[in-house]
Amino acid sequence: MPKADNITIAKNTLFLYGRTIVVLFISLYTSRLVLHALGATELGIYNVVAGIVTLMTFLQAAQTQATSRFITFELGKQAGDASQGRIFSICVTIHILLALCIVLLTESLGLWAVHHWTSIPDARRMTADIVYQFAILALVFQTIRVPLDAVIVAHEKMSVYALLSIVEALLFLGSALLLNRYDGDRLLLYGGLMASVAAALFVIYSLYVRLSLRQYKFRWLWDKEISLNVLSFSGWSLLGSGADTTSQQGVALLMNNYVGLIANAALGFAQQVNNAVKRFVTSFSTAFNPQVIKLYAAGESEAMHILVRRASKFSFVLCYYLALPLMANMPFVLQLWLGEVPQYTASFCSLILVCSLFDSVTGVFYTAITATGKIKWFQIGISLSFLLDLVCAFLLLQCRIHPALVFGSRILTRGVINMTIELCLMKRLLDFDIPTYFKEVIWPIVLTLALTIPLVVLLSSCFSGWARLLITTVASVLAISGCAYFWVLNESERKTVSKAIKDRLAR
């Protein structure tokens, strides 16, 4: 890999890490304010209603993947400004049409689901319907904004991307502060504020792209060949994202019907913890992903394979730094964060972090596979895995087991089975060396887990409260760092890290 690419990745990672830390603390405080303002039951209603709208995001997710791939691939080919602007306009046109489809589906099937699939109290039905409309409006703005995000990331303008993410977090924080000062129907206001934030962000992103990346000026455009290529790609992505969204929101609805609104509130907070950890990993993978696609477009297969292995193991280490001490101190951390912790939240949060660890290892596989444009069997395979997760969740809840054990099916399907599918396709599409991957990535990860988990479990049994949090966190960081340096990094990577540390100390 060229040195310039490594420098770009390093700079972008630093920008995104700074952004992630700031956004994380703002988001955690925002969540506490929202829980205080709404309460667990009202928040559960919002999560159920917004979750039904989220069912429709499989359309958005599919097109997001296609848009990001085609815009980044065009840059990797070093196409001219006119070609890049043309691809952008076609993608925006497609997203506008997609937003119209989302409105049609949410106002028909989605509205029917709100009225027939949820256990919302009758006294809050009308409010829930209005909040549902706000959620639709927010999703429309988010959908049309997708090509703007893709352009910024494809050009690796990570400092701008980081700044805009912080602006987004501050808008949500402002909404939460306003919510706590309001004496009327707070659930109704919360829905309106979420739609307003989505609209404001669309305007901000549009202005930046229009003023700073002038080759991307939108005009109504429909090129049959390019549009069909994008839609064909997104068609298969639609299968995977549809199965993913159906599975996740289906589990949420099952929790609502079998356990109650409190379980939905707990599931919502578990997802927020999961997203907070993933932001740190995404800070790293977002810096890597454009380079993976550009290397493939340039025909640099071996360099891409090295980058995939490097991204996979580094992402795991970064995720594990946060996941291990959090799982060891989950009830205490939640108490500090939320004050009043809804039932099931601690167990939900811990188990969903296990899923995050699998995702951190395999996330770069998806980028590499999509770079080829051959995603048919990948999407079919993971779709079956996602739907299997939903079926298993239904059977487990039907048997009246503890709700937390439902996440066992998610670890098996979304973790183990998905990793197997992705590795097989990496071998088939990219001639990826699986034995080398296991030697350089999986085996060092297994050794790291074998050493660090018993250590943290032992320390957790000896302390409690702040002492336990501090001691287990320090022990986790030191143990993971040692394992990462001696086992996860190869010889050349260790030399690079050692040189960087020496240079830093010499300043």
C-alpha cells in the first residue's frame, strides 16, 4: 500500500476518533435527558412507533450501499468531474424516488402495523399516530441526504464529516434540553423535534456539498444504463437490508408483544450502547473503507488483502477496548448513565456487545465484497441468516424463556454463520487466503480473549462500584494492549508502532 494512503488513513482516523469521543459523551447525556423527560413507558411507545418506520429503512440501506460503492468506485478509477457529477445526480434522483416509495409503504402497511401489531394504550393512540407521521418525515430527509454523505466520505473529507456529526449530536442535545423544559405533551414534541433535526441536517449537508464540492451539482438525470447498474446492485442489497431490518424490528415487536413496553425501552438503550461502541470502530473502518474500494478499482489485489486483514484485527482491538470493561461493569455504568435503569437493560446491553465484537471483525469483508459488485450470493446468504435469527427469537419467546437469552440466536446467526458466509465469498470472489487470515487475525484474537476474560472476571469478583470500574478498565486496557502488541500485530506492524511511539516521545 502506498505511503500516502497510510498517512491519509491515519489522519482520517484521528479526525473520526475525536468526533466519536465528543459525540459519544453528548449522546449519552442526551439519552439520559430523554429518559428523564419521557419516562420508560413513553419512550417505549416512541421506540415501537419509530421502529415500524425503521422497518422501511431497508429500502434506504440498500440504496445507501449502492450509492457509496458507485461514487467511491468512480473516484478509484480517477474519472473526471463530469462523470462523478453525473453519477451523483443519478443517485440523488433515485433517492428522491425512493423517498416517495417509503412514504407510500409507511402510510399503508406501516400505519396498519401501528394499529394492529402494537400494544400502545388507547389513551396514547392519537399521539402515537402523530409521532408516527413525524418519524416518516424524518426518514424522508435522511433518505435524500444519503448521496451527500457518500460524497463526503468518498472524498475522505473526514474532518468535515466529523464536524457535521458533532453538529448533529448538538442538535439532538438541544432538543433533549428543550424537551425537559416543556410542560405539554412531551412525546408529541419529541417526535416533532426529531423531524426538525433531520430537516436541518439535510440543509447543512446540501450547502456544504454545493459550496465545497462543486462538481456535485444536482440536476434531474436518468441514464438508463447507469441507473440500471445502480438499481441492480441495490436490488440485491435490498434483499439483505430488508431481511436485516425485518429481523431487528421483528424482534422488537416480539419483545413488545411477549414482554411489554419496558423490554422495548431496554432494547432501545441496549442499541444505544451498541451504537456508542460501534462509533469507535466505525471511526477506524470509515477511514479504511474508501481505500479498500479504490485499491480494488485500481487492480491492487494484494494490497487490498493486506488492508482487509489489518482492518479486521485493528477493528476488533478497538471494539474490545470498550466492550470488555463495559460488560464487566454494566449494571454500575447504566446506573451512572440513566439513574433509573429499566428491567432487562443490563443483560441486553452485555449480550449485544458480543454481537458487536463479531461485527467489528467482519465489517471490512462487506466493503471488500461490495467493491467487486458481485453481491448476489452474499446478500442471499446473510438474508437467510437474518431471518433465521427472527425465527429463533420467536421460538424462544414462545417457550417463555428469559428475554435476554433471545440474543443467543443473534450471536449464532449474525455472528458465527455470517462470518462463515463472508469468508467463503471472499475466497471465491477475491481469492482471499483464508488460512493466512486465521493465522494472522482469528488465532491472535482467540488468544487475546483467552487471557483477558479470566483476568477481568477475577478482578470483578474482588471489587465493586467505582473501584471495580477503575481497576477492571485499567487492567483491560493494559492486557488488551499487551496482547495486541505481541500477538495481534505482525513484525512490520510492531516496528511501525514502536517507531511512532519513539518519534512521539522524542518531540
